[in-house]
Amino acid sequence: MAQLSLKKIEKVYPNGFKAVHGVDLEVRDGEFMVFVGPSGCAKSTLLRMIAGLETISGGELRIGDQRVNELAPKQRGIAMVFQNYALYPHMKVYDNLAFGLKLAGTPKAELDQRVRHAAQLLEMEHLLDRYPKQLSGGQAQRVAVGRAIVKKPEVFLFDEPLSNLDAKLRAAMRVRLTELHRTLREAGQPATTIYVTHDQVEAMTMGERICVLKEGVIQQVDTPTALYDRPANAFVASFIGSPEMNIHDATLQSQGAGLAIAIGDQVLPLPEAKAAKLTGRGAAIKFGLRPEHVSSLPRPGSVEVPSTLRFMEHMGSEVFVHFDIGKVPMTARVPADQLGGLGEKTRGAAHNFWLQLNQAHLFDAASGANLLL
């Protein structure tokens, strides 16, 4: 069993700076967990603490049933893949893969079987006689992953392993790593995986669950779908999704028997189901709406608002339209075949959009907590 248990984990540096603030997290046996967050949120620090490369200032870390706070990295049953590959330049790929096994005294026949099995899994049998300088970035990354696989670890740790690759290769490697995890699990060799990235697209496409971090504090741990549809707070809502959610300060006010929100120079009536959850709230809130819920055509639960166009980003099958409601900037994600007359309009032109308020999110102005959960 290789579940990970983090209880009140803290990291305080000698200068007094506290990087990790009492993290509580359970990573299931065989799970693919992604740590995601902006630069400086301590995701790599947390990963290095799990690996044993950073000391733990407080709390308890368990791998399986064993407390590992004081154990050396080699005693933890982990294998780590770094951002910079760290291959030995004077060794061929085969010897890079075999090096750790040789140090561990693995019998030659078993060593050869493990190396060739890893090479087969990663489709790099033809690379075994090459030196690192003869490899592309993607091939070098596969060797780094293969070196982790041959150890048959209980836990894989990946620290932004694809950040040095170009966009096309990064997308291909996302698929390869995700399939590799599933292949190992189906073959009866499940390995718990923790993957660190600042790229929310990587997080959403690879993770079975995602841990969103901000300044050393967990904001939410959930499945990609749940994070997207039910963000715990305004930070998660803005970080997950591309383009990011439109989030703006707004004011809650009465409108007849119901409630409305004032945003910019517009007063938008709230659907009854959402208004019912806001009884007794203060006036100041934050209003959130994802770009795909702003349309150029009427939709159920939508409210028409006048706007002023700023610019459009053509992405092929869809267009990101940036516009202002009064002085409030908004973004719409519009299918290219639904642009209609909008496609001929230029900067500064007037245009009406429809906001699907039945899809709106409302957050506490002070804490950022989602008021509708």
C-alpha cells in the first residue's frame, strides 16, 4: 500500500519565513494527484518534503503505514522526475536507466529485464544505445521517466517535468504519462503519483484529483470537474479555466420580491434558486461568470446587456471576445460559427451580449468563499 498521509505539515525556513501552513492531505493508493498553483505557492516545496529533499518543520508525513519524517530519500520508496532531466551525459540511455539498479546490487538478469520493460512501456527501445546529447527534449524526458519506472517505486513524484518542452510535445507527453499511469495500474503495478505543475491545463487533463495551493495553504482538493463547476472560492474559480472566469465586485440589492446584483452600470436579476441561498447576506459580494456562459445569442436563464467591444482573439473553432459593460471588462467564449454580425464589428462598436445568470457564481467579498455551495 502506498497511500500518503500529510497531517499538519509545515515548513519554516531559518529566517522565519513560513512557506507551508499546516497542510492536511490524503493521497489514495495508486491515485494520480496533481499539485497546482501559481509560482511561489509552495507546491514544489511540498513535493520535496515528501521526497525527503526538504526537512519537515512540523506535522507528520506517512507513506503507507510508516512515518517517514526522518527517513532518507532512498528509504521512502519514491522515485522523482525533475524538470531538468538530470541524465548522465557520459552514459548511454541503457546505462542511465540501469545506474540506480546497479548501485542497489540488482542481479544482472533482473536489471536487464526491468530496463527493457521500461523502454518498451515508453516506446524507446531504439534509443538504448544513444547518448543524452543525441536525444531530443521529449526523448530525454522519457529516459528520465524510465529511470523512475525501473525502480518500481511505491510513489512517483514529478516536479514540473514538461515545462522545458514546446507546446506540441508537452501535449503529447501529457497523454503518454497519463496512459503510462493507467497501464501500470492495469498491469497490477499501481504507483501513487504526485505531479507538480503551474499549468492548469496539465492539471485538468492529467489529474484524477487536483490540490489547488495558494501561499502554502490548500484552497481545494477535488476532481477536475468539481473544481471547474463548484469552485470553493474566488481564487480557485479564477485559477481553473481558460480563459479565466470573469470575477468582479458587485452589490446585492432587493428587486421586487427577489434579489438582483449591481455590476458596473447594470442591475441583473438573480434566478430564484440562487437568490434563496443569499438571504441575510451583506450587500458587498463578488460576481463570477465563466466566458462560455456569456453568449452572442439568447440562452435560457440569460439577461441581455449592452456592451462596447475591445478586441477578439480568434482560436479557430472559437473566438474569445473581450468587451466592457460600462467600465467592467468581460470576456465571452463564442463558437466561431455563432459570431454572426459580431465578426464584422471593430473596437469601440456597440454590441449586446446575453449573460447566463443561472450559471453565475457568487463569492463573499472578504473571504472569497463561494456563497452558493
